[in-house]
Amino acid sequence: MKKCSTGSLKRYNPIERSFQDQSGTRHAADLFFRKKPDTLFLSEFIMDSSQLLGITTLTYLFSSFFYIGALVFRKQKIGQIATIFTMAALAVQTAGIALRWIESYQMGIGHAPLTNMYESVVFFSWTIVVCYLGMEWTFKNKTIGAFTLPLAFLFMAYASFAPMNRGINPLIPALQSNWLISHVITCFVGYAAFAIAAALGVMYLVKNKIDPDSARADGTEYLPPSSSLDDLVHKSIIFGFIWLSAGIITGAIWANSAWGTYWSWDPKETWSLITWFFYAFTLHLRYTRGIEGKTIAWMSLVGFLSVIFTYYGVNYLLSGLHSYGSS
């Protein structure tokens, strides 16, 4: 047998050798993701998903400053810059979420990035921005961004700096369901709508803190009229209520497939129902008693606090079937 020299040992390339092996025992996915030298992934020579999401956090901060600046200095061009920054940040965030999904397949896990606290906070921020841009495009008003984009930034900042697990981990059995994506998406679209309703409620309260007919140079006269803000709060709550209802329904179906029961009065389920009843009560009062103005503005804020506790507080303060969400 011919012996290899020391120099030849140094030049030995195990990746190249794997292609010369004709044993046929290599796994196809492993060959594609790890051993094919011509296959280069974005995360290998540019950046990974965490870096893209870090850029997103910083860009949302700039967007928040530009939206606030457009309101304070009453400059339309600053508002246009804010929208451009926001759209660019959303594109980067979308790429980061997609890349994290790809990375999970590279690791042999392969699941949507919606399964732990870090991933859900990132997705929450994403849905807020998507819903806001849709509202900005529909109503042609950029001042709403001064109150909404800071929320998206704060959630991304929390995901970036708070002590939490940011790794990509295998799914626990309860999460191995086709209902995962539909349940998470419907819930978070509802949450995002409630977040925007709360931001609009703050706008209404700020607008009515002063005499709307007075000539003030603090930017408040550039906010939408009180009647328009009141209507937007109402419509945002309706939109969120529909999606939250869909989220509860898909969650019940998922629970039945995972645990054999549609409802188990788990703390997360209970608080989801409390939040649902609160918004249902708000809409009921709107239709039957005609509540408006400050009342519905404050109720939008209280409702969003219930959303935050349902989403975040329950995971850390109350143990239950959804405790995996705090990881």
C-alpha cells in the first residue's frame, strides 16, 4: 500500500473526498447543505439572520426619529424619508426572518421561526409595521407613525438586548403541528391591530389635551382630526377582534390535536378569553351606548395592556401548557 507523505496529509480535503466516495450512504440533505462546495448560503459569506435583525432594530429607531421629526417640524419631506426607512427596515426584517427559517433547515430542524419568545417578539414587531404601512397607504397620513413605529422599535430592542434564548431549537411535540403557523399569524395580526389602536388612542388623548382650535406650534394641529382618530381606533379594534377570534379558534383546534381537548383553562387560554371579552365589551358599548372619544381611547389602552399580559406576562408569571413560550 502506498503511504501518504506528510505534505499530502496537509492537503487532504474531507469535503472533496466526500464527493469521491461512491458508497451511497450520504444523506441527500446533508450533501446539499454541508458538503457541496458549490453551494454557498447567504449566511456563510455575508451575514446571518441575527445580524439582519440587528440592523432592523437600528433602522426602526431612525424611522421613529424621522416620524417624530416630521410631526414636530411639520416637514413633509422628513415624513417621506421616514416611510422609506420603514419600508427598507421591513424588507431587511423580512429577509432576516426568512433566513432564520433557512438556517433551521441547515441545522436539520426545519420549522417556521415562530416558536420561542425571541422569534415571536420579532414577528410581533413585523406585523405592527406591516399593519401600520397598510394604514399609512390607505389614509395617506404619516403622523400616525410617530406613535406606532416606536412600538415596533421597542419590541425589536427587547428582542435584541433582553436576556432570552435566541437559538434555533428543535420543536417540542406540542408545536409539531400544521396549525402552528396559522395560529401564530392570526393571533399576532390581532395583537398588532390592538397595538395600533392603542397608539391611536394616545394620539387622541394628546390631540384633545389642548384646544384643537388653538394655534399651537408643537405639531398637535397636524394630527388627524379627533373624529378621524376616534373612527380609526374603532376600526382598528374591529380588525384586531376578528383576527384574535380566528387565533382563538385555530388555537382550540391545535390544542385538541396536541392535548386531546379543545379547551383546558390553561392560563394563556384564560387570559386570551379575558382579552377577547374585553374588546367584545368595548365594541358592544360602542354599538349600543355610542361610546367615543376619551372613553374608547382609554379602553384601547387598557385592552392593549391585557394583550401584553396575555402574550408576555402569562408566560413568565403563570405556569401552564404554554410555558414553552417563555424560552
